[in-house]
Amino acid sequence: MDIDKTTYAEIAAMINSDESPVGIDAKKTHVYIIHKLHQIEERLIALEKRMETDAG
């Protein structure tokens, strides 16, 4: 995965947890992933609607 260093650092800081044995907050991590998947889903729906309109 090709992520620029700034973005990587921002995400790492956001999900970091000093209290976790693995170093990340699992809840924050899952919420972030689900949020991003939801954004992708919304974009796909919008693209599908646009394609239907263009084809119609």
C-alpha cells in the first residue's frame, strides 16, 4: 500500500493507544475503517446513478 508519510503519520496518531498491548485502539481503528467504507459506498452509489443517467 502506497501511503504518503504525512497521511500515514496522521492515521497512526489517530489510532494510537499507549494502553493497548498492540499499540492501537481497536475501536477507533474499526470506526475509521467502517467510516471509510461508508464513504466509498456513497461514492459508488453516486457513480452508479450518474452512469444510469448518462446511459438512459
